Amino acid sequence: MNRPSIPLSGGLLLAAVQGVILPLQVPAQDKKAPRRLNIIHIMSDDHSYQAISAYGHPLSASAPTPNMDRIAAEGIRFDRAYVENSLSTPSRACLMTGLYSHQNGQRTLGKGIDSTVTFVSELLQQGGYQTAMVGKWHMQCEPKGFDYFYVLRGQGEYYNPVFKSHLSSGKYEREEGYVTSLVTSHAIDFLENRDPDKPFCLYVHHKAPHRNWMPDLPYLDLYEDVEFPLPETFGDDYSTKGEAAKVQRMSIDQDMTLVYDLKVGELEEEPTRGGHAAGLERGLSRLDPESRAKWDAAYGPRNRAFLESNLQGEDLLNWKFQRYVRDYLRSIRSVDDSVGEILEYLDSHGLAENTIVVYTSDQGFYMGEHGWFDKRFMYEESFRTPLIIRYPGCPGGLVSDAFVQNLDFAPTYLAVAGIKAPEEMSGRSLLPVIKKKGRQPLCWRKYMYYHYYDLPSEHNVLKHDGVSDKRYKLIHFYGGEEGDYSEFYDLRKDPDEMHNCIADPRYRRRITRLQRRLDKFRKELGVDEW
């Protein structure tokens, strides 16, 4: 549908520096100078790097993502991209501020964001960029610094969701369709109605593939005949790990629910711990009768066959894994379609050569590794996130092992815009890495700091912080019943993190080195709990 032209903001560019609002100079634009690059930041929710076929993981071999792969083929795939707090809302706050969770206030899923902190969108907007946010916002403050926004309510609904927009006077309005397609439609609408004489920054934030992984109607049967491989660590017994791995509640066996997660709506009560029994029907009730009939025709026979089989033990666990992965990858198929639609729009409107395209996720996700789903831990599958970037003028097919973090998006986009980043930003621009064709510059970070705070919470993951270099990782857990403790992993010898070496005397010097670096992070960053 057509929308009114986007009102553009003007005025003085402001930056919050140590709580004081100061004017920030924006470089004057020479009329003869090349136009500043446009920016499109596409971010899904809970998309694991294992599920993007450009990363070559066995899981994605039978579920390719050709449009995401195109970004990698025409740009750079980052193999060491990480988050600073593996949780949705903190990750989004980090993206908007370039600050760690304790610096921007958003430590957990609930309230916390310091809305007085300057968002990168404000700096870009005041620096002459048209700015837009579509899809999942998921912060308890209004979108700020955006000329155009269409954002979902909370987590958003998969079917016929509601959106609040810059035109709706704060009200949420229902729209008919599948959430991924609608988010894409609003993104294209912005591109259609923007001022073509000004650069733009567009954030496209998908709900999918967030729990409970509800596919679009054309994909209800996709991958049904595919048997996906179990990860090698699926049967981890946590024998060398501490309390956190043993008290978590994100186990496919114990905590993935048959009704809500795996959509066996024929069961009247949820037989596994975790609840959510009514959540499935709330989601399905949003469908019109014709669409609901298609859903029932797809899942009904499969569910009846499952119930009649009365699976037990390993057979039941494998069934749960297969149903989970199939629905998850079905949801991703729609996101890949969306990426393709946006890339096609750029091609057909002459924008591809002047637009940076970034695809990432708000964090990693467990696809059965260690027997888990969800995220939160500093172990690799959760800590690490997919990141692929197509940058005009940069050759394609590059692979980078530079240590990058989601703190880096804000300063990167400011650098692209020619705007000096506020000194308090903890991230750093990725442009030096991109300009070196993915190679890590000499003066680049050698260590990565992580901190997770969200306890008590549904998944009962203990609070922890830690530090990693490219070879070793030290994690410090705290707040549990058994007291504080640490784990240490040799990532070269043990990339799956199955063997905690904290008590191995052969690693004493390396553990001491990482502990000193962890202490230094805490002091320099002003971390106030651990």
C-alpha cells in the first residue's frame, strides 16, 4: 500500500556525553563529493549461524538460504562475530547505543533501557540521513531518531500481527498476513516513499525465527521428509561443567513443550515442564478459518501419528528435535525470501552499488548442541552470531576471522555517514576490517568481554561474565546455590566446549592471563557486579 511521504527531521545534531547534551559537528557535504552510502541492517531474532548455508554447517545442507548466501558471496562472511549479552532486548539496546548492557541500562529482558542515552538513529537522522525501523523493536521506550517506523507489539505475533507506526498516534493496528512478509512490505514502502536525494539507514528487524517457530502457510510441509543430523554434543552430560549447565531449563528433552513449542494441540495439558499450553491456541486463533484449515490439514495428521506411536526415550527425543528444527528452518525460509526481495529491490532501482547490506541476528541459538535450545550462555553457539556484509566496492567471497561484536554496528554506521562517534561508545567501526578485505587490523581487539544478567528467568541460566581470545575462554558464573566458580576452555583442541580445563595445571598460566584480562575489563568498563 502507498504511504504518505516521509517527513524529514532537521536541526542540531546532539550527543550525550557523560550525561550532558552537547552539540556535535556534522561534516558539511560537498555537492561535488560522492553521495554517502545507504545502510540496510537486516536482523532476525534467534537465528543461529548453523542455519545459514553460507557457513557450511551440516544442519543447513538440506535447508539452504540462497539469498543470505548471496550477501556472503558478494561481500564478507564474519566467522568470529559475537554479542555482548546473548538476549534479545539487551542486544537491541547495544545495537542502538554502541554500549555494553551495564552502560545503557538494559541488562535483562524487562525494563532498564536508559532512554536519555543517544541512539545511533538520532545521530544519523540529525546528520542528514533518512532513518527507518520496521519489525521487532522490543524495548520499553518509544522508537527515537526515526523518520519512519512500523514496529511490532512486544515479541510480535506470527499471524495477522499488530503494528504501531509513526502515523498511528501510538495505537497498535492489526494487519492481515504473515509477520515476515508484512515487515518486508513496510521496508519496501519506506524505500518507495523516501526522499531520493538523501541517504537512508533502514533497520529491518524480523520476529522469526523466535520461539515458537510458526511457519508461513506455504511452508507448513517444507522439510517434512528431511531427517536433520543430531549435533555431536546432543548427549552432553555436563560432567566437567559446573552448576549452571545442570540447573538450566532450556533442554529439548525436559523443557521444550509438546503443545506450545512442538504444536501438538491435540493434547489438553502440557506434559513437560515449562507450561505455555494455552499459547499455541492464542497464536492460531489469529488465523482466519481458511488459513486455520490449512494449518490443521498439515499438522493434524502428523500429530495424530505421533500420539498413536507413543514414542518413549531416545525415539521421543529425536522426534522432538526433528519437529523443532523443521519448524525453525521453515520460519527462516521466509526470512531468506525477505532478504531476496530487498536485494531485488536494490537491483531494480539502481541502489545496489550505493548501499551497504548487513545481515545478522540479535544473538546465536542452540540447535540441539548440549541438548539445548534457546541462548544466554557464553558457550559458542549462543555467544557467536551470524554476520555477513555486502559493501560497495569490496570484492565478494571474503571470509574474516576478525574479532567483532554487536557493539560495533553503531560506530560503523556513523563512520559510513561521516559522523564522529561519541567518545563514550564502547564499540569500534568495522570499516578498517572491511577495507582490509576482512583481515584483522594490527591495532584491533584481541579479547572479547561478555556479561549475562537475566536471573531469575524462565530458562534459569546463572549470571556470568567472561573473556575470550581466539584460542581460550574463561567464564565466571555467580549467583547460584553452589557459589561462584569458573570454567576454562581450549577452543582449538575442544571447539565444542565439552571439557572444562579450569583445574588442569597445564593451563595455569593461560587461566591467570585471562583472569587478569577479565579483571581489567571489569575495571576499565566500570562493571558493577560479578
